[in-house]
Amino acid sequence: MFLKIIIKNYQLFFLFLLALCLNGCGLYKKVDSSVPIQGEERARKNIEEGRGVNVRSMLGGGKTNYEFSSSNPMWRASLEILDFLPLTTVDYSGGILITDWYNNSDKENEAIKITVRFLNNEVGSSNIKVIVHKKICETSIKCQISESNSIIKEELKKSILKKAALLESQSKKK
């Protein structure tokens, strides 16, 4: 007898838990009459309300702005200006260009290395940083490297900005 009461209580408790779980699932939810029945209409309404996935926004039709190196005038100008130098690091997403050591045939014991950092994609002097390193070697093993504040740094920055402004104006005309 006592065992039947315990089993009965467990059954009631289990039914109570089951009802609670099913109630949370939304089985007994009222259906909104404003929800369209047709699939396309329902999908359009969900997109308008911001629910679901919008493939067009993933492909560039939304608010996201995808930048490519070919569309960035600062990047293109830097590559065109530095095209005679061998490049060791070219990272568009990181916004950096690094050349290899360049040795002018006049001075065999001196070489320069140029780093261009892009701080912003817009054309402007505050959005680009040019660093010129100078290496002077007494022998092939004994070299001294320092950051150079030479005229090369300023001239490179000016020529990159001029070229970028020209490229940007040409792209706006198209």
C-alpha cells in the first residue's frame, strides 16, 4: 500500500515536470495571425525584423564594408612607389609593407630597409608612417643598424601621399 502511494506520487511529479517542460517548448503558444503562411513572405518578414540569416548582407549588400588592397589608394600608391625594392612582408590586413635591405651600388657598406605602416585607409599624412632603417657594415659580420631620420623618409611619405591622392581622384571620376 505504501509503495503504491510513493509510485503514484512519483508519477504525478513526473507528469508535472513533463507538463512544465512541454509548456516551455511552446506547444501551447498562441499563433500570431500576422505571421505569413507562404515561405517567401515569412522569410522577408524575418529579415525585416532582423531574425534569421540574410545572404545578401553576407555578400556585401548589407552594412558591412569589405576593403580590398586594389581599392585602397594608399596601399596601391605605396606598392607603385616601392616597386623597385624587394619586399619581404606584405600584409594588407595588418597594414604593413616591409622591404628587404636595399644596397645602392655607390656605397657597398650601406643599406636601407623601409617599413610602411598604414594607420587608416583614408588618404592623409597622419594615416601613414614611414620608417627607414639604415645599416652600415664595417665588415660583412660587423654591422650597425639604426633608424634613419633622413630626407628619404619624408620624400617617400610625400610621394606616396601624392600618388594616393591622384589614384583616389581617378577612381572618383570613374
